[in-house]
Amino acid sequence: MEKKLVDLLIELKRDCMIDEEQIRTLCNVSLAEYKAVMEIKATERITCNVLSKKMGLSPSRGSRIIDGLVRKKLLLRTTNPEDRRSFVLSLSSKGAKIKDDIERERNNCEKRIREKLSAKEFDLIKKSLELVTKIFHQE
């Protein structure tokens, strides 16, 4: 019996999650910490609420994740110069290194896929996945 598209997507998601877990283990971060580090650009300064929203978390849940990242010295928390009652976050040098390590491992993963496909096949798959993603975001 031929697999349905949804079955293939679920299988792909599972395989990607295994790779992602290996990357997180290598970098010693939880899934929530991984997401937080990946949401902050290298030189960006972001408020706690904005980071929580980007991660799809409530401000209180986001705050707990942020506190852990500050304790691990992956994030720096400083007083917001525009509103002294709030804080802004940025990646510490350790956080930036972790982000670089994560990016390197993600690039290695993509490289392994590229090596097994022609450029045309790779582009076709990427465009197809972008189309499917776009459909899901329209709903």
C-alpha cells in the first residue's frame, strides 16, 4: 500500500526530531532552551515577552525558561534602557557559541541530505516542503 503524504511528513518529522535531539544532547540544552537560543539573533536585544511569544509560550513559562538560560550563562539579562521596569535579553558569548554549534550541526545534517541527492532533486524537495508549509500556515 502506498504511503499517504501525511504519513511521509510524520516520518520525516520523527527523523528530524531524532537529529535535533542528538544536536541538543551534544550542546547540553533542553528542547525549550534550544528553541530560545535559536530565536535570538547573534547581536539582537529582545524583551522577555517578545522571546516568549516567538517561542509560542506564555510569559510565565517563558520566564522560567529564560531564568534557566541566564543561570546557565547562555543569556544575558540587562535593564531595558527604554523602560527601566523591564529587561532585555541577549546571547552571552557562551550562548552565541552554543548557537554556532547548533547551526554547524544543522548544516552538517543538511549536507548529508544534499550529498545523496542531485541539485535538482534537492531543490524540488525544498520547494515542495515550502509549499506544504505555506498551506499549513494559511489554515
